[in-house]
Amino acid sequence: MFSEELKKYDWDETTRFIQSRTAAHVESALRKQHLSVEDFMALISPAAEPYLEQMAQLSHRYTMERFGKTISLYIPLYVSNACTNSCVYCGFNHNNPLERVTLTLDQVKAECEAIRRLGPFENLLIVSGEFPALNGVDYLEKVLNVARPYFNNLTIEVMPMKTESYARLVESGLNGVVCFQETYNAANYKTYHPKGMKSIFDWRVNGFDRMGQAGVHKIGMGVLIGLEDWRTDLAMLARHLRYLRKNYWRTRYSVNFPRMCPAEGGYQPKVVMSDRELAQV
């Protein structure tokens, strides 16, 4: 499991390594066709900021080679905001005084029909809070069965589950799973996730192993940029991705970079990533 692999890497040492990268390290990485995680850390370091245009041109070239002028659209369907977690930054927080709604299967069907009337959406992302008694694997399996006739690709962004639960959903037509580790800083993780199953760091970080073991076709992963130093978190994410691709090579992967931004009256991020820094990543 990746929780054991992660113990090989010290958070503070990784931070220092990234900050110590120089222009020579960046230029060496830019000359390579196959990069190591250490090369990636050079490219997200402060030393790489002057090379942003060169990096953008390389990124454009690789995108055109692999995908051409293609945009893939998806649409989210929120089926439940019921949640047992108390994540300090999240509107679904169990302690927030808001109305909790879990869609009936008839309501799910009506939403699918409404989405189909909007246009050519073939990729549906089914989203829910973490409340196993209301929106656990039994409920999600029924939701997938309702949605399958309407969409070619079904992805879930829900609570981490057991391997057998993921396998069961794959049998019911599940194509992919999106899950954010939020942060790889194990020492501070519980500060942001004080209660609920999400407060258990190893359970969440090892969820990706369980997805791979269950044969999930595509896994989307990421960190929540704003909780901790984003460069260190993304270096840990890169290590995690390398580990998964080596061990579950039949699965496809995508990486997301959700940014937290300052909001009036809401949770204020510890770190704010600029637009240029997002482009660099």
C-alpha cells in the first residue's frame, strides 16, 4: 500500500530539495524526453519560473501530439450532500446547518433526462458526501444502474471504499473514480479533517490502491491546493502517481489541480497559488 511507500519521503526534506533546485537543474529537465520525479520537482521549483514560456511550448507540443484539438466535457450530478465528515474547508461539513438531500432514484432519472436535453454530454460525474448509511455502495450501485442508459462514461467522486465495493460498482458499469488526497502532509492532515472516516489518513491514501486492485478503468487524483505548500504536495502526488502506474498499469490516470482562493466569510487557504504558478504546474 502507498502509505508504506510514503514513509520513505520526509515532507520537510522534500520541501528543501525543491527550493534548492537551480537553473541548471531546470535546463537539464527541459532537455529530457523521460523525466524523473526529481526533474518534475525542478520544473515546479521557483528556479523554473523564468522558463515558463519554454515549458508552455513543450506542454502545447505534447498535448497536440497526444490529443490534438480535442476537448472532453463532463457534467457533475450531485446526488447527496449528506456527510459524516467535519472537513474545516467544506460546505458539506457535518456541523453546517444546511438542508441535507439525497436524491431518490426517480429524481436521479429525472436529472439524467434533463442533462441529456442540455446537449452532447457523454461523461457523467456522480458526486456525493460521505454518509455510508444513506449514500453507500448499495445506493451508488442503484444510481449507476439508473444512469447507465443515458451516458457512455460514468465516474464517481464519493467516499473511499473497500476493494470489493469498487469491484462491485465496476460490474455495475462504473468507468472511473475521482478522489483527492487533499494533502499528503500526514502530520497536519487531521487539522483539516478532524472527524469522520476522512480523518483516517491511511484509509484515504490507500484508497487508490483499492481502486487499482478492483480494476477501475480510470483514476482521477489531485491535492487541494491551498492547505499546505503546493510544491511539496505536488511532488508527493507525482511520487504517488509513479507508484500507481507501476503497480496498476492497466488503469489510466488523470491529475487535477483544484485551487482554493480567498472567499468572503469562508475558509481562508493557508497558501494561495497564483495564475502563473498554476500555468507552471
